[in-house]
Amino acid sequence: MADQKNFYSPSFEHIDLKKQKRQTARVRTNTPAKYQFGKDPIRQECLLMDIGSGGIAIQAKTLFYKGDKLTIFFKLNEASLTVEGTVHRVSGKITVITFDQLPERERNIIQKFIDNYYYKDKK
């Protein structure tokens, strides 16, 4: 029992860069957001669960299907962002969305948010 591991990691919010299976890093978050389904003008509430430069994961009350087109509206560091994406995967209440074409402004804001998260202690 000398090498007993703690089941609950104190850094459960941190996704270690060395363990990333994706080519882009992701950061877990709990940010209120809104989405718009296709051309529907009504915006529904959702929760932004994580974000990376390649896509996001949201939690919403609506059931989505792979290939659905969404527009997501949210704030990062006081900057308002609007991104368009396609549902890549649905797992329970979590919907993973890949960005279609991320504008440079949004890409820079997201990348800065990720960099600040991972490297804030090194500055």
C-alpha cells in the first residue's frame, strides 16, 4: 500500500498537455453561452464545458445529432465571441462541436485564453 494512488486528483480541471490526444489543447470551463440552431433566429441557453482552438463542448437541453450546424455565442475574458460549428459527437448531455471556419479574431482570443490557463504560473 506504499504506492497507493488517490482516486480523486486535485487537478481534475487541468488537462495535462502531455496527455492530450488532440493536436490542439483544450481547457475545461463552466461558461454560460447561447446557441442558435441552423437558421433559427431564436437563441437558446447552454453551458460551455470546454474550449480549444479546434472546437468546443457544450451542455444543452436540446438533443443534437452529428452534422447539425450551430452558432455559439459566449464571452471569454470580457470579449464577446460568435463561432459557427458542426456537431462532431454527442455523449450523454455533452455535445462536441468542431469549428467550421474560425475567424482570426476569435482564434486569437481563444488561443490567448488557453495560453493564459496553461502558462499563467510561468509568467
